[in-house]
Amino acid sequence: MTTSNFKVVTGVMEHHQNTYILHRVNVTCKLEVCLTDDISKRKELFQFERTGTIAPMMAISEKYVIVNDLDSKQLISYDFVTKSTVIIYPYIALLGVHFVSDSQFLAVGEDKLIKYRIEEAMIIPVWICENINSGYGICTDSHGVIYVVTRNNEQLIHVISPAGI
């Protein structure tokens, strides 16, 4: 492994043969990709300015990588097919994001868990689950059960069915 110029790494995800690195240098967040076995040859997918202290999160599917920009309350979506970046404006500020097996994604924020689908650079809510107090991180298991961890001192994990119940 080689030395890097990362100041703060906020996320690293491996998908197929690639590694995606979300990091911050001063006020700029960058999403870069490299081959899993060679981190020295990175390619920047996009960057955005940050002033806040809460780390952005990313999620990856077969077609997209999305990152939540908490300062502007936007999602930044990179399309692997068209190699284009699109800014998406959800109606609430999203803290955590996670793609599910059906290529739709889950997002949590403002005490809600929302399942979205992406269509033509827009996000369409599939369902909304209320009362997810202080939800932050999201993951799923092999059966599609959704787990949402809180960001406060309650040490609480919400367990939700794949249908949002």
C-alpha cells in the first residue's frame, strides 16, 4: 500500500474489482475509485465542497454510486453507464444511504426511513417508515430485513421488514 494524501477518509467500499474512497481534504470531499489491488492509481468521479462536521455516507449499486451532501441536503448520484453526475434534491435531509438488492435505495433522516427508486435523475419514494428516532446508519441482511442504528446515546437499533413495517 502506498502513502496517500487523504486528510479524513469518511468511507471505503469495495464493489466487484473496484474500491471507492470518499475522503475530505480541507473543505473538499472527493469520491475516487481505483482497482482493489492498486490504490495508487485513483480516478476522481466527483467532488463537492463541505463546511459541516457530520461525515457524508455513500452507497453503491450496479448502476449508481450516491453520496449524501449534508451541507446542501442533496444527494449526488454518479451513473456508471453514462458516466454523468446528477444532483438530486430529496424532500428531507438524509443522513444514511444504502442500496438494496433490487437496485432501489434506503435513506434515513429526520426520523424517517424512506425506500426510493431512481428514475431519470429523480428519486421516487416507494414507502416511508415514520418514527425512526435519530436514525443514522443502515444495513440489510440476506433476507432483506433492514437495520437502522441511531446516532444518539440510546444505543438503539430499529429492525424493519423489507416492506417498511
